[in-house]
Amino acid sequence: MQKAKVYYTKEITPEKLLEIYKKLGVELTGKVGVKVSTGEAGSRGYLKADLIGPLVKKLNGTIIECNTAYPGERTSTEAHLKVAEEHGFTSIAEVDIMDASGEFKIPVNNGKHLEYDIVGEHLKNYDSILNLAHGKGHMMGGFGANLKNQSIGIASRNGKAYIHSCGHTEDPDTCWSAQHEQIDFIESMAEAAKAVADYLKSENKPIVYITVMNFLSVDCDCDANQSDPVMSDLGIVASLDPVANDQAFIDMVWASTEDGSEKLRERVDRQVGRHITEYAESLGLGSTQYELVNID
């Protein structure tokens, strides 16, 4: 398999976000959905509106999200929009909670755990997608970047429950008690991410991937009590391949010699997090082999 190109900049600025997007060579047109995590109320690491605003505005993009399965301030559309406003997202674009008025199922091909993925109804409304992820640790997934943003992130509230329970239930109230191995959850996320990619391809809707590697906490932006960063910012990576982009992020964390980076590596491996890229590769979603192209 040909190596994917992953573009990289160490600078995390609005200007560099615009530049790295242009390097991808794909013009997102029509109604553009920008998938970011709005961040749980109380979290601090979510991508800030002043950083992503110029790129979102250039695309005339709509911030897209879905409600959460876990109890918090984003389980309902009304409360979720309030958090999005508090976090500055409504100041740069329209915010669309995609499962506000329903959901639909898309097929999972060759999955071991999921028969389908359940996504927000409004996903149908978009002509192209920017998967704009925040690379960081995660309590359940080990780490979160483009693959998690495309699986859990685009899934509806019930879809999130289905992924978290590895296909056992669509009920957000009971999904947390479903019995499964940790590796099954990691693989379920990869299957859901592949389902979204397949759906968009079948509809001739392009998607590109950017991950901002800042505020590198061992906790996700979905954690209201998100801990402080454990290591310095790494920069931004961008690719047409989500597997390669996630792999590049992980490789940079593993290459770091900072003392705090060990804490992030421990979090990732405790949750079998690195398995997501190799399993996603086995599903045909992308390649763990890549060429890093520094644009600085």
C-alpha cells in the first residue's frame, strides 16, 4: 500500500491551520460540516474558537456535533447548544446538533462487533466534511483524535451507546453496564469510523482530516474535570487518511523525551488505545505507513 502523506507543522496558529488545510489539495465545497468536539462544560482542552474560526469561516462551515451518551451538560440539544455558546463556537459559525431531530443507520462492512452505525439525521445535509480533531488522552479510549472524532463524535446519542457497548445495546442508560473486553470497544470505534467513511464515499462527499495536538492532557475534552496537560504542544497534522493522521500523532507522543509524555503513553496503553490504528488499517480505512511532510 502506498504511504499516505501526513502534513505537519509545529506552529499552532489560525494561519497555520489555513495553510495545512490548503496543502491537502482538496477543496471542501457546498454545505461544509466541521466536526469538532464542543467540549464538556468545565473542560479546558477543547479547540478554541479563535484558533479554528478563520478556517471555519473560509469554508463557510457549520460546526457539527451530536449529543452525548454519558450524563453531562450535552445530553440534550438545548443544553448542548448552551455549552457550545459558552465555549465560543456560536460566535464563529452556526452549530448543528445533528441528532436533534433524529438519526439513521449506516452499514458496517466486515465488522466483528457492530452490525451498523447510528448517526445524526442531519449528516445527510452536508456535502463535505472537515474532521477537525483535538489530539489528547482519553479515559476510555486511551487517546482521541480523528478516528474517535469520526466514530463516537458523529454517532447519535443512541449510536454512541451502541459503540460503547460493542453492539449490545442502543440504550444510553444501560450501555455502561454491558460486558465486553476493552479491545472490543477500541475495535468498535474503528468499525464506526470506517462506516462513516464508507457512507460519505458512497454519497460522493469528500472528507479531510486535521488534528491539533495541544493541551495534551491524559483526559478528554468530554471530561468536566479534565486534568492539566502532561507535555508540551506538538503541533498540527493533516491528511486525507485518518489512520495515518492518528498514527502520526501517536508516533510523536512515543518519540517525545519529555518526562510527562510517559503519563500519556501509560494512559494510551492502559486502554489498548494504539490498537485502533492497526485494526482500522485491517478494515481498509487507511494505512499506518505514512510520509511526514513538514510545512514549516
